Amino acid sequence: MSLPSLEPLIETRRVVLCVGCGGVGKTTVAAALALAAAQRGRRVLCLTIDPARRLANSLGLDRMTGEAQRVDEALFRQAGVQVRGELTLMMLDTKRTFDELVTRHASSREARDRILNNRLYQYVSTSLAGTQEYMAMEKLLAVQQDSSYDLIVLDTPPTSNALDFLDAPERITQAIDSAAMRWFIQAFESSGKFSLNLVAKSVALVLKGIGRLTGGGFLEQMAEFVTELNDLFGGFKSRAAQVAAAFRSPDFAYVLVTSPAPMAIREVLYFAERLSEQGMAQDAFVVNRLHRAPRSVATLTEAEDAIQRHGLTLGEGAAERLVRAVTEEQQLADLDRRHLATLQAALKSKQGEPTTQVLIPALPSDVHDIATLVGIAELLAPSARAA
Amino acid sequence: MRPLEDRRFLFVTGKGGVGKTTIAAALAERFAAQGKRVLLTVCDAKERTSQLLGVPALTQDLREVKPRLYAVKITAERAMEEYGLMILRSRTMYSAVFDNRFTRGFFKGVPGLYEWAMLGKAWYHSIEEQDDGAPRFDVVLFDAPATGHGLDMLRVPKIITEVVPPGILRRDAERAYTMFRDPEQSGVVVVTLPEDMPTSETLELYEALTNELRLPVARLVINGVIEPLFSPEEQHELLKDRTLNRSLPGDEALSGGIRRVIRERVQEESLARLAALPVARTELPLLLKEAQTPEAVQELAALLR
């Protein structure tokens, strides 16, 4: 019997998206998957959102930047790992991605500067909810065209709600290129240039109402900004459609990452449901950070005996404390196993054919060296040692 | 340390998976047990706070779920409507603005507006008064989305004060932001775990809260703390190189001891990094049983001082 493996995904797909809620170790799983693919000879770009500094350091990068940084082969050799392909890492820089988008599409230098210097743009491009998710998608579409990579592994933003990731572009485009916006812009133009008599009464009422809320001039500012952006992208709406189509392409694989925590499981099941509603596949589940059960729980005598046998000098009551350490490991493992069973039962009842499930044990400390990352890669996609 | 419950508005936040919602529920239980009138506001559409409190599902209608403990599920759409109705005062005006398919799409898309509506509703309840002028609630707890978005949400009032022209929206955002910055009235409760990555993220969050947003961090709650079992000498002794035959229960116990030592060291290092922050800390033990139960929440509530 072969072990469950993500190998078919990393060997055949163009893009692998790791999704799941925050705090489940998505970034590590994405990096390990990318490494597993590179070991198999693929040229891989791992696009990450918020990498742990120690993980970046272990890959020889002082810090992650918005630039693509290739991991030095020498590091792999030192760690005794054979990497036939290439591993490149890049961090998503939301503001920069947005700026690049503007620069690429602006019809003139003036138009570009008008947008980049717009006060609303400054906020929209840096600090508002949804922008990061949207830019992650934009960046993904941009690098997808890049023929220097065979595979792109994307670590999605750590939303509390995995669903936001899929909704973000729609939410933003709804405001920017919608019938509503056109209607508003028209209304502003007419209410500014002509007397209110010319504007339908209902429109005037709405504008008056919103004006009361936001103060004078804000919506006009907003409308102006949006008109400018719209010009730029020749319709955000068609772009959103393009994004949506790409995300349903058979070239894309979705790997749902969760921890055994009930909240994470609930979230991942909800997300799986959303994916299938939207016609996207759930290609695999990774349950990360499962507490491993000890092989056995020693009796006090057995622990005392082992301390003596190995000639250990420990304080009073050490045997008891050792037994407690393994007992607590057993308790945590039992809890996780119960939670995992609920996930597996839910998946079984929902799906005809079983999805690949990979279990990754919890490590006593975070991943910050290549050897540990290789260990996780090996669990995600066990290498065929037969040959 | 200044009691948390003396503040009118508490914003509970932290990285995903650290137990933020559980802590928010435990704080609510604790304050109510102390005789305070508490409102717990939850932004998650699939809320599980009711399960933690052992009460029927929360709804968008604010209700007293336990003596003195009020709870409400806040959704952006409803909050926006309530806000609109409050400001526009007339139903006709309200319908014209909000019952309109164009405006609905628009409001949903304006970045930050929905976040403000949710935060603004919770804030509004914290300044709400009863007929006799007494505050309706002693404490309002806001169970914020996980870090990234929680911070985005806290940024919104500041952004509104900077971008939006004078008007009702700006006036309210200014009032809320002023109150949020006042350590006498408000505070952020940051929840974290004694592990490497959550600690790094907490340090960054603290930095953003105090330097960028100038919001007072009222408390750091460190969840899931394990009891150190081994002294530094014992740690050193256990970590020495030796060959263990893990199929023997005694050797497996030694192996478990080594794993424990590694965890204890990670915890010790994380706690030391967190101790560098000038903020009061509360450590809560790792529960070796189901943590998402009313019993567990009560247990934690008793430990939250």
C-alpha cells in the first residue's frame, strides 16, 4: 500500500494554492511542498505572504523581499539534500504589487502619477482589508505567465476567514466597476453641473442622504478616484472574470491545510464546501501539527529503571515527572485523534471518492532548518525509494 | 495592575488559533460574575461563542444570555443599516439610501466601510446610556478577527479621520478613535501562545498598536502555558547524546522527557521575549482536555485576573 502523497499535484499542476485559516502552519507546508517539487526537478516559485524570519534564514535569505530570491544549491548540498530543480522564494508586497499594476496599465505618465499620488489610493493600496487578498491574486496571475517557473506554490493570506480570499476581488470590483458606480458617477456629474431639477428625485435624495453621512465632497472624491482606476484597467470587471476563470482552471490545485483544533477543522470544512460550490476542486487535505502519541506510557518503576540504566543524574521525583511528560503527550494525542476523526467523518459523508489526506506530526519547536523542512516535504510527498 | 473591567471598551485580538474567542468568552463570564453588565460582541458569522458559553446560538438581536452577560452577533450589513437609520432618522430617507440595489453594491465595496460599521456598532453600545443617564453596559468586549484583519479594523477609524471630509461619519470615527486611545476608557487585550511564531507576531502587533495607532494595550494573555517539569541542570542532562531503545517504555519516557525539554525551552525563550513588553501579563495553563466547552471557559475565567 502506498502512503498518501501530494506528488501527483506538484508534478503535474501549474499552481498549488495552500489555503486554510491562520495559525495552522500554512507557510511551512507551502515551503515544504515547494521544496518537494524542486527535489523532483521542477523549477518552483514559492510565493509567501508572511514568512517566519527563521524559515527564511534557514534558506539562506537574510530577509524575504518582494524580489524573487533563488535558494543557493550549496545550502541544500550542505544539508545533504539533492535538489535537481530550483527553488525560488518571493514575498508578497501588497503596495508594490498594486503600484506595479498601476504603472503597467496607466495610459500616460500623468495618469499613473495622478493615481499613485491620490490620497484614497494610498489607503486602499496599503492598509485596507481585502487589498492583500486581491493583490495576492494579481501577483499570482502575473507570475503565472513567467516561463522560468514550472510550478508556483502560493501561501494564501492568513485570514481569520479563509473565505475572504475568494471574495476579495469580487468585493473590490463590485465597488469599482459596477452598475452602481456608473450610476453614482453619472449622478455626481449631473448634480454638479446641472441644477438638481435635472436629476431624478430619488437620486438627489440618495446623494443627500449619503452626503449627510460622509460630509460633502467625499463621494465625489471617491467617484473621481474610481473613474481614474477604471480607465486604467479597462474595466476591473473583466479582470475579475479572468481571475475567477484562472482559479477554476484544472492547472490549479487546492491544498487545504488545517490543524487538529476544532475551530480550524470547522473552518476548513466550511472552506471545502465553498470551494465545491464555486466549482473548484479540493485536491488534498493536510492536517498539520498533530500531537504524536508516545509509543508507550511507562510506569514509575520503568522510568526509574531507565534513569538508572542510562546513568542519568536527575533531581528528586524525576521518574514521576518523566511519566507525567509522556502521559500529557498521550492526552494531547488522544484529543487530536478525536478531532481528526470528526474531520474524516465529515469528509467521508460529503465526498464520493476520498481526497488525499496527509498527516504531519507536531514538532517540539518551529521549523527553522533545511533538514526539518525536508522531513516535512518527505511526509507530504514520500519519495519512491524503489529505484 | 489596573483592573481590565474598569474600562468601557476592550478589543480582544491575536493571531489565528491562539484561543482569542475562548478568552473573550472567559473575560465576559468573569466580568459578569463580578457583577458587571457586560456586552460581548462577535463578528464571526459562524459564531461559536454560544457553544463556549453554553447558550443558544447568538443572533443579530442583542440579548441577555446569562445574568448580566449580553451578547450579539454583528454582521456588516445589519450594522450598516442600523447606523444609516440612526443618522438619517427618517425611514423614507433610509429606504432611498439603503434599499437600493445600487447603493448596496457600493457600500459593500467601499473599502473599510463595512469594518467601520461593525466596530462602530460595538463602540456605540459602549457609550449608550439608559434613561437615567447611567451607561447601558459597564464593559463592551469586542472579539476581533485574527491579527491581520483585526489590525485593519482598528485602523479604519484613524483612516476615516484622515480621509473623509467633516461630517457625521468623520465625527463618529473621531469620537471612537479618541476613546480607543484613552487608557482610562479602552484597551486592547492581546492573546498569544508561548511559541516562537506567535510570539514574533505578537511583538509586531504590539509595535503596530502602540506606535502606529497609539492604542493602549491593556493586557497580554498568554494561553496554553505548560508547567516546566525539569530544572536547567536536568534539561542539560536529558539533552546529552545517548542511544535510546524507544520500544522500551522506560526509554520512551526519557525520549518524552527530551521532547518536553525542547518545548519548555521554546516556551521559556518566548516568555522572556514577551516579558520585554511593558504590559501586564496573564498566563493561562494548557488544558489537557476539550477547551471549547462551557466548563473549560469557566475554568479559564476563574484564572483571568
